[in-house]
Amino acid sequence: MRRLKEVKMRIITISREFASGGRELGKRLAEALGFAYYDSEIINEIVKHTDYDAGFIDKVSDGAVSFNFHYGRTFGFSINQPAIDVLAAQHKVITALSEKRDCVIVGRMGDIILAKKNPLKIFVYSDPENKIKRCRERGELHSEATDRQILRKCRQIDSGRKKTHDTFAPIRWGDRRGYNLMVNTAGIKIADLIPGLKAYAEGWFDKK
């Protein structure tokens, strides 16, 4: 019996600094390419596989749940059981979603989980001024927060994402060696970046 040829999905993973516009970029790029877009959908699926709510799952993904290092005969780390449950479910959900159709996956360690599938890995970043502007426009933080408070929150969230990523990846979060493309969104509308990113992605996949 002739074996059917396995269809290889085209996958793009978006890693991003907080308030850099990575989520918007991922969604617009998915629409331009005709790919599925997975972001909050991942959390919703994890909720179905665990007993934890969306808020806790989001905190685990962003590194707000601490990693406990221990010393003894060996040096290592331990994660509390709820976080282990979430990370295991996250791995299962993202892997399953990536096998359904071409897709863009935002955050959730997609670049690590799907490394063997050779995704196009994009890292999105910006400068402090534009992060403050985006936070205020999007209402992502309290309207009365000062610029300093906004940047402190941005650094706090990025620190958590970096901690989670670096625990499981050989290359540090944000290090250009770990990505195929670094995108600086400072001073430019996300929509204006999409035509070029679409062309880049199509050319990148054509060579695979």
C-alpha cells in the first residue's frame, strides 16, 4: 500500500517584547498569508486540558510563576506542580494546533516547542518611547500610570518571558542567533510592515 506523503505545515512563531506590537504584527501577517492565527486560542485550549483558569495560565506563560532553584549534590531547578501541568498542556496544545494547518503562533514558547518543525522564528522589539505610546493607546495599563511606571511594567513582563524561555532554550530570549528575523517596530505602523514581511515569509518557505 502506497504511503501518503506527509504534508509539512508552514509555521511562523512570534516572540516579542511587551508593548512592541508583536501580537498585532502576528495577526496581520497571518491574515495576509491566509494562515491560522493562534494566541488567546492557545490559552482557551489549555483551560480545557487543565483545572486552571486563563489568568493563571497566562502568568505561567509570561514567567510570573517563579522557578525554584535548589542546591545539594547536584544543582538544578524545580517547578511547582500547577506550572508543570500548564507547561505540559501548552506543549500538547501548540503541537496539535501546528499540525492542523499553516499558522502563526504568538508567544507561549512556540519557537521552542516547535523547533523540530523548523518554523520561521520572528522576534519583535521596540524602543521605550514607542512602548509607552502603544500602552497608552491600547489601554494595556492603568490610565494614570506614569511613563516610568509603564516602562517598569514592560521590563517586569519581559523579564518573566526571558526567564521562562531561557530555562528551556539553549539560546537566550531576544538573542538574534535564536531567530530568523528581528523586527523593530519603533516609529512605524505595523500595517506598513506587513507587505515586506509577507514577501519575506513566502520567500523563506519557498526555499524549504
